[in-house]
Amino acid sequence: MLDQTQIANRAGLTEDEVRQIVRHELERSQKRDPAARKLAIIASKGTLDWAYPPLNLACAAAASGMEASIFFTFYGLNIIRKDFEKKLKITPVGNPGMPMPMPMPDIISGLPGMTSLATLMMRSRLRKHNVSTIRELLDLSRELGVKLIACDFTFEVFGYREEDFIEGVEFGGAAAFLSQARRAHVTLFI
Amino acid sequence: MLDQTQIANRAGLTEDEVRQIVRHELERSQKRDPAARKLAIIASKGTLDWAYPPLNLACAAAASGMEASIFFTFYGLNIIRKDFEKKLKITPVGNPGMPMPMPMPDIISGLPGMTSLATLMMRSRLRKHNVSTIRELLDLSRELGVKLIACDFTFEVFGYREEDFIEGVEFGGAAAFLSQARRAHVTLFI
Amino acid sequence: MLDQTQIANRAGLTEDEVRQIVRHELERSQKRDPAARKLAIIASKGTLDWAYPPLNLACAAAASGMEASIFFTFYGLNIIRKDFEKKLKITPVGNPGMPMPMPMPDIISGLPGMTSLATLMMRSRLRKHNVSTIRELLDLSRELGVKLIACDFTFEVFGYREEDFIEGVEFGGAAAFLSQARRAHVTLFI
């Protein structure tokens, strides 16, 4: 049998006190919200310009302590092919928003050699501004533990093989992406 | 008046015990996080290749028990038009990332007939790899209860009418998308 | 020393009662989920058609009481340049999904003047349907308190200067976007 003091010590919490504890714990838990620490990106474009946003964002997230994963699918598989430097080109065709030294109708920018020219120009502009190369960003991603997943379904349709991809790449389907994304606040299709 | 034993039985919880209960309940609640079970996609592109990701992802999500909705807007409205098979084409123009049997400057791939040719080639490649057709994915979406919403604002601007769309489509605006998306972890603009 | 009644009054909560309080508070907190009230968009495209979705969605969200921010990067920087009306064009090239008065191979739609023609046609169609102009949407965004952030990294690479941008624009990098997005359910890359 407990004596009075023991009861008074143990007993103490009123409903109001309990609610206060709950609200305090909820606030703490929202600050630690695990979804706020996860980012899941789909990289679907296979050009030099659109290779940057998924790698940049994933590296920035991982560098700030977030868990980042990129799911490469469709043309985005180019980014993690061993020969990505040959594959990643840029074209002003169909993109009147691209800042070019001079305005150019698509009939001109569609001429043979224009894609190579635009790619060279973009590369030199990036170099001039000390922008990391895609190779540097891929290396950084793997150093920072960014998960790189190649869509196993698309790469078969596109006729690629596992050995076409850089080291450190995992293989998975839509379910692999969803299992990351459904626990992440930041989910982007690029 | 309660006797000692009754009080001891009822009273029992200390602040520590309450905090433990709270943390346990919080963990359980995070595992059941309703946002982890919702996916909301905007489908804005109207080509054969870009019709796949929204339907594939929504079906994969719905098949794994998630609640999925797709909001079709802009060129994405093509995907749910009754004549989608005629509308959904593919072009290598402006997409140097597309794997083609041989490299082709945009001036060539822009020639009359090249869009039809690329569309035929893509269709035959998809068939060879037993990829579901868009028709099959649309049927599957509706079977799995994926919500298909046509942007009522865009379809008027584009000169479409309600009867142009396949059965089972709902109509709504940005608010309809947001009401789904603001409760979903996975939100994608495709 | 407390008397019996005081103990009975204070003591009262059993574990079941505490769990009930916790679940009730959790439910309330999920309804107020702060992530459900935040939207963070990346606007990366610099054409007239793709300028609409980020501004439309952010305004719709802000109008319904959500906190909205748009991070403009790459070609999307065009949208918030002072000369956006000259910059934002539209091209049917590379987009066979665009509804045109008559089908057109890319070799034709790539001819000089076709981008201007398509832009004029789109503008007139939008006007006919009383669609807000980009200028009106930018004004509305700022009235509604939508945060407009220009990617400070890209705008240097593209050779833009701070004074090229409309008033009310802030400058920041990927970290600025992530700090918004990691607390938001709705995150979109447009």
C-alpha cells in the first residue's frame, strides 16, 4: 500500500498538464519532421542544361544534411551513362527562352552542327563562370551519399545495359522512387 | 471518497510516463502519416513519351495502396482526349537526348514526316518490349481508382469541349489540384 | 500533505485517458499541418506558355491562404526580367502536342518568323478568353505576398545583372529554395 506522499508524487498530472506535455512534444517532433530531411528527384531530361538541376539540388540538399536520391529515367539515363560527356548536348531548337548571342530562327539553329556549336558555347560559358562540370557533380553526389537509381524498366526499352552506367548506380523501378518520395517533402520531376 | 487502492490504480502516471506514451503515439502516427499515402501529379506535356510518366507513376502508386490523382493541363489534355492515339506523337526535334538509331541534325529531324516516323519507331520499340499502351494505362488508372481531372480553364482556352474527353474524367481548376496536393508528400509537375 | 479529495482531483488520469488526449491532439495538429499551407515552385522554363503554370499555381495557393514562393532559375529567369514581354515567346517546334490551326512539320514551324507568329497567335487566343497577362499575374503575385526568388547563381552565368529584374525580387541559391521546400507539401519543378 502506498502512503500519501508517494501517491502525491506519482499522481500529479491533470488533463491540462498532459495536454501541455503533448503539445510540447508535438512541436519538437514537427521540428524533427523526418520528411523535411528527405528529397527525391526524378531526372528525365538528357541534355547538358537539364543535367544540372537534379545534381545541383541533390548535392545542395545532401550537403545540408538531407537524405537525397535521384531516380534517372527516360532521357535522364544519359546523365549516368559512362559516355555522358558525349551524350549530354544542348540545343536552342524549340527553346526560344535560351539566351543566345543573337536571335536565331529555329530553321537556322536546326542546321547540322548547330547542336554541337550550342553545346560548345554553353560549356565554355560554364567554364568561364567556374561552374562545376557534370563529372564533378556526379563525383560530389556519390561522396555526399546521394542515392543514384537508374530506372530498370526504361533502360531496357532504350536498349541500354547495366555496364553502360557509371559506378555506384543502383537499379529500380517506379516503386523504388515512390518508397523514397512518399516520405519526402521535396519531390521534383525534372 | 476513493480509497487508497482506487487512487493508486487511477493515479499512476508521472510526467516521464506521459512523455513516453506521447512519443510512442507520435511514432505510430508518423508511420500512418496520411501524406505518405497520397500522390498528386500535374500532366502538362502532350507527346507520346511524356504521357507515360504520369500514368506509370499514378498506377504504381495506386497499385501499392496510395491515393493518386492526375491533373491534366495545357498540352497534357491530349492524353485524356478521346482521340489521344492520333494526338500523342513524338519528335526528336529539340531533344538531342533522345536515343535515335543514328544522330540527326534538327534540320533533318524537322522534315515533313519525321514526327510520324519517330512516333512509329517509338511505338514499335515499346511494343517489342511489351510496354503497355497508353490506352491500357488509362484503363488501368480508372480501374485502380486514380482520379483524372481535366483543367477546366485550359481546355476552354484550347477550344476543347467536355465531350472531347474520355469517360471518367472530372473537371476542375488549380484549386482542385491544390486541395489534393497540399495533403500529399509526392507532388510532381510533369 | 494533500487530503484525499485533492489527490483524487489532481491525480485522475489513467494511461488510457492519456492516450486518448494524445490521439486527439495529434489529429488536431495534423489538420493544422504547417506543410499543408506551403507551396514552393521552381520556374525553369522561359517561354510564354510555361510562364503561366508557376504564376497561376502560386497565386491560386496564396489566394487560398497558403504561403507560396517561386524560385526562378535557368530560362525561367526570363519571367521576372523587366523586359519579360519581349523575352517570353512560344514556339511549336519540338512540341507536336501544341494545338495549332493546322498540322505543321517542324521544318515549316522552324522558318524565320514562325516563333513570332505562334507567340502572336497564343497571345490573341489568351486575350480572347480573358486570360490574365503575365504582367497582371506578376502584379497579383506581389500583392498576394508570393515570394519571388531569382537564382543568383544562374543569373550570373547567363550574364544578367540585378537591375535587369522587376521590383520585389529577392536573390538566393538552391539553399534558399530548399529552406522553403523542405517544409512544404507542394513542391514542383516547372
